[in-house]
Amino acid sequence: MEDEKNHTGPLMIALQYNDLFDLDSISAMTASTNTDDAVPKDRAVTFIKAVQIVNERLVEQNKTESLLFEVILIAKECSEEIKMNIVESVKYYGLEIVKIFFCKKEELINTLQLNNVKLFLSTDKDDVYEVLHIGIPAAVLYEQSDDHVLNQLKVIFSGDVIGFSEDSLDSLSDFGFSETQIETFKEAKICMKEFAVLIGQMRRKFGQENSPLCICVLTAWGSTNVCASALKTLREWGLDVDEAFCLAGAPCSPILAVVKPHILWDGGLHNMRDLSAHS
Amino acid sequence: MSLDPVQVMKGQDPMPNTCPSASNGDSQASWDDSKDIHENEGSTKKPKSPKPENAVTIAVSSRVLFRTEKEQKVFEQKGIEEYLRYQVEHENEPFAPGPAFPFVKALETVNNRLRELYPDSEELFDIVLVTYNHAHVGIRLINTINYHNLFIERFCMTGGSSPIGYLKAWHTNLYLSADAEKVQEALAEGIAAATMFMPEKQIEVSETQLRVAFDGDAVLFSDESERIFKAHGLDKFFEHERENENRLLDHGPLKGFLEVLGKLQKKFYAKGHRMDCPIRTYLVTARSAASSGIRALKTLRAWGLEMDEALFLAGAPKGPMLEKIRPHIYFDDQMFHVEGAVEMGAIAAHVPYGIAQKYPHKKSTNAGK
């Protein structure tokens, strides 16, 4: 297991500044002259705090642990004032952000690739889909409606993307998915694997109970066999799953509202039209 | 449970090139090769699951759907890590049927009949497995579902978190569990729920007709009369019932479930299947027909609910009656009656509602109502 430590290193997650900070508060700032900091959004903060807890627990077990989460912030097209405010706010709210990148809109992908980002998180499903399509792992930073404190980082993997085999994924065209969409799912599966392997290593450092990391699989639409396939595949990738859900076409939101994940890896699947309308 | 592990993976659908995994290690090949997944989704043979709000959703826990006593012991004696390891080790051994199994099979039979008569309707039973279990046990549970040819396409394995939130998300009409605490939580949230117990012997139940039996007080009706009886005795109870004959009883936790059963029954009646309706409901109450039973009947009538058979026992033991009826499930609020039923081999479920939970029936006083 020593080798693992050497070539894994930090698990870098990238957030966009408009997901972390309330844009309205930023523009309000620039309008007025007061120096109040930008207000961070609940859902991003709960995510960062949850990540911090995982890191703390990992370090507790091993002071020289190298496989830790690192969160970086990407800010596109910011004025100097806003840049400063972001930096100040990050400090003020004690958010553990390792680096902040200021770049142009077109440079987003480059920035992600250059920095070996293992996961790009966004609340914008279209952004996620675009990035995935290029082969960079991306997932949705999910809405946490109340600011309850979860002392657990919850990650959901899509059982549909992982559970369907290569050939079966092609069959999705019967259901109205386009070629590009199907290509994106295949990309997503590859991306998920890398992330799953890393997070699996992290997860194994904790026991079943009282783990700061909780891994879930949600099969929105494949059969229970697809879900079983996903569970087995993840196990092969070294990731043991804690919670599993199989929906067979039922709407996801009520279930997600109970699961309350931070990270939702849906490979772009849930961006789709209502599949249960298929007859 | 000496089952050939290799045969486990047969599912409901034709699986042309199933190479079931005998060992956990080489599972990749068998899953990737199975074109059945494609056939599953594209084929018109396998029915689609209904939308939760349209269906009558029955949530069952793994401990009542299957027999997991051995595994429970491992959990209690050796802790969770060992328990999960044991489950994974025995992944290809399906569980044996549990107390809720015949009930679930009967629901599927009704569904088949409903689909024949109303092919486009979503008013069907939908069975969801809602379990505290970790997803580690998931593969074994799915294997078992396939082995027994159960049509369960939905589940929530909550890995230790409370299942109650999920029950609501599924619009659950009835929740069956082995854990009285969870059942009570569900009842508190307004979800019909009951605890099930495994009978030592099991009497045979019908394979063509779903039979559901209900106790009256504190199950279909509120525990108002129970309270009077417990506080003031039999005479006061009779007096109270006489005086209030025309005042409807308040509803109890299972009234809603009876209602949805009634709705489905009417669908059969509408197509001329009143005589051979695959759903039959029974009232099995300690009330007496001549007196206190009247109020119960009037209440049911006012609610627009029909029961196929109403059995007023006037205090006689319920066991023998249940043995005759052979329900797939019998709901009672008193553990005493549930135990009596289970002893006779009837499938009974305890509804931990109302005053009887605080003042359980003493075996010595077999007073009638």
C-alpha cells in the first residue's frame, strides 16, 4: 500500500467563485464603498466544511497523509475589486481554499487540466456536462436547502452510468439520448473511475460507523441488476458503498432531498427530459 | 438454505447468456456480457414501475421480506464490520422467504390481474425495499430478489440512517418492518405501519387472492373505545358504545390502507369481477355483533368503505378464526392477539398504536367486548 501513497497525492476539487459567493452581495459591494466581505453561499460552505472534516480525520490517523482533499477556487472575468474581496472573504470566513485562480472564461478548461483537478464541482448542470464531455471529471454541487451541519461528506455516484456496460450504454439511444449524450456518459464513467479509486482509498481508512465520508449509489432508472452491476464495479475499483438507491424511473428530487448529498455525479443523466414519460 | 450458488442470478427476464458469478472475484465478465440489461429496458415484456404518487406503495424492510436471523445474530454478537463481511461472503446465497413474503407475492398476483384489465393504469401496488442495511448487503438482496422472481425494482439502503424520510419520499401507503421503533416512528408521521413476526409454522395462504384482515379498534378506528374499556371496564364500554352508536368512530392508522384496497377492489368490480375479486378484506374484531359492533359497521359505511367479511368474535380468541381465513396479513394493535395468531401459524402484524401499548392485555383476563 505504500505505492498508493506515492502516486496519489492531493485530491484536488475545483469550485467556481460564483458558486461559493453570493454574486449579489459582491455587486452590492462594488456599488457602495463599504468593505463588507462577499457572503458565502450555504451549500458551498457546508461542502467545504465537510471536506475539512474529512481532512482532519485523515490527518488524525496519519500525520503525513498525502491523500487529502484540496479545494481550489476559480474566478472568471473578475474586476480587481472583486478579486480582492474574494481573497479577503475566503480569509475572513476561514474557508480552507488552497489556491485561487483568476482567469478568462475560455481558460477554464485549461486551468482545470493544468492543475490536475480531480473533480470540477458546479451548481450549473450545463457547465458540468460541458466539462465532462471533454473528459474532465465533473459533478454537481448539490443544493443543501437547510444549513444543517452534516459531519459527513456525502458523494453520490450514478448507478446508471457505472452499471451499464459499454454496449448497453449504446442502447440508450433507444430512449432518445443523442450520440453526444451517450459519448458523455462513457466519458463520465471513465472520469468517475479515477475519482472513485482515490476516494475509495480515503473511505477505507474509516470504519463503517462514524465515517466522515459517505458513499452512495443512485440508480435513477436502470433495473436492480444495473444497480448490482454498479455496486460490483465500484467494489472492483476499490470503493465500498454505504447507501444505495434504485428508483426505476421515480423522480429523483424527493429522494435526493432526504439523502442530501454534497457531490452528485450523474454524468449528465439527470439533465435529461423526464425519462419516466417513455412508454 | 442449501442452494447452488451458481444458479442464483436467474432473474425475471430472459437472460440469454448469463454467466453467473460463482465467486466474487470474476464478476466483471458476467455483468458486462449480460445483454439482458439491454433487453430489460428495451423489451415490452417487463412492465414499467408506476409513479409513486399513483401507486399503492408498500415499503418492506429486508428483515420481514426475507429471513435474516442468522445474519442478525452475527451483527448482534460480532458487530457491524463482521456482519458486513459475513454478508459479502454469502452474497450468492439467497435468503429464505420471511413473514412478509407471501403478502408481497400476493400483491404481485393482484398487479398481474390489474394489468390485464387496465393495461395503461398506474394504480398498482408498488413494492419498495426500504432497509437500514448498508449497500454491502445490496448485492445479496438483489440476488435474492432475482432468485425468488420478485418484481421489486425500487429500494433504499440507507446504511444506518433513518428510513422515515424515504418512506415519505415514496408516498408510502404501508410500511412493514421487524423493528418496532421504526414502525412507531412511521406511525407518528402518519404512515400506516406494522411490525411483523416470523411464525414457527406457516399455514398455507391463497396464491390467487390477496387476503387482508384488520382488527377494528386502534387499527381501523381510533383507540377511543379501548381507552374506555381499559379505564372503566366492560360495562362502561358497552354503555359508551350504546350512547354513541350514531357517532362515528375516529379513524385509526390503517384506515387509509383499507381505503386504497377498496379503490383497487372497485376496479375489479367495474369489470365484472366482484365474485372472483383477487382482493378480499376482513374485519376481525372482539366487538360483538349484537351491540358494540353496530357502531363499527356504521362508521365503515359512513366512510364509504366495504369489508368483504366482518367477524364479530364477542371476545372469543382470534386464532382459530384467522386459521380459517388464512390472511396474507392480519393487523392488530395488541401483541397478545398477534402472538396468538402467530402461534397458530397465521401471518400477523402488530400496529403499536394507542392505549394498548401502555397497558398490554393480561393473558389471564380474557374478557370479551
